[in-house]
Amino acid sequence: MRFGVFEVDLAAGELRRQGVRVRLQEQPFQVLALLLERPRELVTREEVRQKLWPADTFVDFDHSLNTAVNKLREALHDSAASPRFVETVARRGYRFVAPVEAAPAGAAVASPNPPAKAVVHAQLEVPLPHRGLTRGLFVLIQIMYLSFYLAALFHLRAIDGIAGAFLPGWGSLAIFVAVLVTAGVGLPLRCYLLSAAAFDYQRLGEKFQRIFLPVLVLDQLWAIAPFLLALKIGFGAAFAAAAVLLYVPFSERTLLRMAYPDSP
């Protein structure tokens, strides 16, 4: 069977793109095969469950199905927000929307169709990169903040001294307490976000949207941290670093919206 630049060999369990085999795990391939049996028709989630996970199988069905569909879309360079192949029918199931044709026996796999255009996110209006890239960048941001918190906690006395030079008295104490409290809150938060992205938790985008306001407040407070090093790195460098850090929470949200386009 052929669609776009792809060809599927159901008997061999292989997906190829312009003659090159695409690595696809068994469950995502089974989902693809099930959708190709009824192109442009709705295949309900219950039908997929009965086909892939028999009644005596104990598994988190929703998570497993979402993971399989995401991996399938990743292999097809498809997007839930702007589907070219696999369309999500909210709370019901999925539909294969591309034209499907039978591949002639012995025909070359290469397709005469032009190369597929980049998939664009419907809301963000930017091309969707590989999910591994967006998740990797998000993980690096979490590691950056974790290093900030740990460095601050290991150098509390030095921070107190620097703050006292600028704001003696209550001002210095306020900065000391703010660093202690926000670092204490930030450490478990970043560990959660780091592990969720690393293990590809499918509801991470949704969860992050719910906690975005507290994360925004926390990150904006830490955006002024470079000014504590102004005497060493200069005011200009501290100002530039603070300006970049002010934008980071918004970039985190954008990265997760690209990595998990199904999230609200």
C-alpha cells in the first residue's frame, strides 16, 4: 500500500519512505495497519483497544495508545495540529485522511510525488521539528535551572555578602530568604519536569500549562540573579543575561506545545 512518499508492506511489517526503511515499533505499525484497512473512515479507540490489547491484557490503554500514535506521527513527519495522514477525532478515535493506493507488485518504492512540505503547527504557525529536539532543549533548560539552584544553595554565604553590599539590612535578608525559598521550591519542580520530559510523559504539555503562572513568577525572580554577579561580569553582561532569562519560561511553553501538539 502506498500513500504520499510512503509505502507499507503489511506482510513484512515494514514502512518505507522513498525506498528507505523507516524504523517503527510494532504497536505504532499495528495502529497504522488498522487505519489503512479503512482509509478516511473513523477507527474508534475501542476498536484499536480490541485489536492491539485483548481483554485479558492489563495496561494503561490511554497512555499506551497516545504513545503509539505519537510515535507513528513522528515516523510519518505528521502533526496532530495539522494532520496530513493521521487525524484525531476528539474523544472518539482516529482517521487516516491521505489517499491510499495499492502498490503494484515489484514496483519501485520511490514515489513520483514531490517531497513533503514541512508540517506547520496550527496555532504557533512554525514548522514542527523532531520531537526529540524540542524535548532535548526543554531538558537542557531544566538542567540549567537545577545548576542555578544548587550553585546558589552551595554559596549562600557569598550571596548574603554580595546582597549586603548592595542592600544592607532588611534588603539583604529579603534576598537571602528569597533565594533559599525559591531554590527549595524550584529543585523538586525542575526534577519533575526533567523526568517527565525524559520519559516522554504524554500529558506534560497539559500539566505545564496548568502550572505555567507559578513557573513564570519563579523564573522571573531568578532572572535578576545575574545582577548578583555584576561586580565580576560587569553590569552590561548581567543585564543581557537577565534579559535572556526573562524570555526562558515562554520558550519552555513553546517547546512543549511543539513536542505535545495534542495538549490544550
